[in-house]
Amino acid sequence: MVLGTDNRVFALAMARLADSLGNSFLVIVLPLYIASGEVSLAGLEGFSTELLIGVVLSLFGLLNSSLQQFTGRASDRAGKRKVFILAGLVVFGVASALYPFASSYWGIVGLRAFQGIGAALTVPVTIALVNEYSTDASQRGGNFGVFNTFRLIGFGFGPIIAGILITGGFSSNEVVTYQVAGAAISGFDAAFAVAVVGAVVSFALVSYLVDDPETDGGAATDDLSVAIFGRNQLFDPVFVVGVGTFFMATGIAIYATLQEVVNTALGQGPFLFSVQFAAVVIANVIFQVPIGRASDRYGRRPFLVAGFALLVPSVLAQGYVPAAQSVLPATVFGVNAAAILMILLRLLQGVSVAMVFAPGLALAGDLARRGQSGTTLSVLTTAFGFGVALGPLAAGYLIRFGFAVPFAFVAVLAALAFLLTYSQVYETAFLAEDAGRSSAD
């Protein structure tokens, strides 16, 4: 065992680290690429750049989420996981390689949509594998914590590396040009190349280190509907955690669309923004494993409730950082003080997200019937994807009403998630290991 978890979970986590690194590059790179003039926006002059960026970022999550119930069920029915993951990685890598050749906005839209399909093939299936490798329910939260930690290391540090790669340093705001074998390579092309490498490395790791577990494909259901109402309470707990996950993901995703607005309001460059974006994920990296393992011991519900409670103030306060500049010193240790405050608030938001991620997945895993992990856990991964899709669009639209409005919108959603979780989610960590949904209710 590595880090106290199943070796197969660790191998899968390392593969997801490489894949997430490449994907997170694009969250930072694509908004800058669209706004740089490298991409033709002909015929779209009536739309703001923020809205156009929001559409690109949202399209990925929209297609990813819309298809996950189908791909999750398909992998359940086939009793196969590995082939779905490998196919998704091929799709993602090919699209990343084609970005430098897309000269129009619609070309970027098409490639990002293609990547959304690739993600739908991999996301619910990898989560289902982690659940199926967790044959001991008392280790489920810890396994999800380890998996999410490495996935989030890639997703968290990718933006920082991308910011450095694009500008060639920590302080520059200009896109750098590299000389490679006598050829001029822009920082954008270098970032796209790293995304391709991430997909290739992940493909190799999955090919050689990940195996399909023995599953009962015949146990998978053909019913794609999501249970909304519970038997002994108003709402089904997996549905409630899915709704909360959707709201939480919306709060994470709004920030990417606001890159130019945030940089202008705080007087900072792309590197500090990339650190702020990554701060949420860095906090997850630090806290995922201990929180996941603690949820195995103390239960899922306390962490879910506390996570949504903390999400409300941590997101709301971000909307008022520019207003706080009047009472803050100009710099702290030579760094923009407002930028540091935003980093701290984003770290706090990351702690709240860590309290929801692993315990939420573990709760769904507790309630998943044998052979139906892909279908059940895809409720949460689908919800997360839809949140990632809504966030950029909501931010691109709401920012016109003021800097604080997108953040206040998410804070209201987080408050609703807290109320639903507190009143509708019961404890599942101590149910019999293979209890079905009906007996659990």
C-alpha cells in the first residue's frame, strides 16, 4: 500500500494527476489566448470578451456533465472501466494538439466541446474504479481523499506553471516566445504542448498500472433517472449532495472567467491570478486525505455540513477585496496586499471544498449498489460538471452589475446547500458495507 491506500487507487491517482495538469493549463491559457488577439473574433463584436470566454469554459462542463450519466451507466453495463478512460484521454490529447491550429473563436469552441466529450468518458469511470477498489467501506473516504489529492495537485499547480510558461517568469505580463531547435514557439503553444504531454503520460500510466475489477455488469440499471425524493425524508441524500456539489463547483468556476476583471481591479498580473485560482485546489491538496480519513471514522455528514457553512463567507468576502484596498497597505513583503488577501480567502474556500469533496463521494459510494458505482457516483460528477459549466456563464453575465455580484450569487447558493444538507442528509459511514439503497433508507 502507498500512503495507506490501495496501490491501484494510487496508480489511478497518479494518472489523473498528469491528466489534470494538462486540463488545468487550459483553464488559464484559453481565456488569455482568446483575449490576446491570436484568435479571430470576427462577427462577435457585439459580445463582451468575458462572455465569450465564459461560453468556451462552460461548454466543456456542459457536454461533460450531460454525457456522464450515459458513460457511467455504459461502463457499468459493460463491466469495463479501463477502455473508457483510455478513449477519453485520446480525445483530450488530440484536441489539445490542435489548439495552435485553431485561428477562429469557433475553432476553439469546437475543440473545447470535443474535450468535454473526452472528459465524460473518463470522469465517472475513474471515480467508479476508486469506489470499487474500496472493498473495505472503512477506507472509502481515505481512498477518495488520496485520489482527489493527486488529481487536485495537477489541477492546482497546473495554472501556476501555465502562468509562468506563458509569460516566461513571475513578474512579466507579456506572452513570451521560446526558441526551440531554431523555431519560435509562443508561450501559448508551449502550454498546449504540456497539455498533450499530460494526456500521453496519463494514458501510459492507466495502460500499464490500472486493471478492471471484477464487477457484475448485469446489476447495472437501464434507468438513468436520478432519485430526488427520499423515503424517510423529503429528498434523497445523494441528490442533495449532488445539488450541493453543483453549487460548490459553480463557486470554483466563476473565477476563471473574471481573470481580466480581477487583474485590473487588484492591479496584478497573470501569475498572481494563477496563484489565486490555484489556492482553492492547494487547500484541497493539503486537507483531502485527513478529511477523507476522518470521515471514515467520524462520519460523512459533519464534514458536509461544516463545509457548506464555511463556503458562504469565504466566497462572499472575495467580492469585496477591491473595496478593501482603501484600508489595506499597498504591499506586504513587496507583494500587492489586495492580491494576498484574495489568496487567503481562496485558500479558505479551498478548505470548505475539501470538507465536501471526499466525504460527498464516500457517501454516494456507501449507498451505491454492487455493479452500479458508475451510475450512482456520476450523479456527483455530473453535478460538478454542470457547476463548472454554469460558473463561467454566470460570472460573465453578472459581472456587469458589479464586482461583488458573482461572488454574492455563489454565497446564496452555498447557504441553500447548507440548509439542504443539514436537514436532508443522514449518516452513511457506518451502514453495512454492501447495504443497498433500499435498505439504507
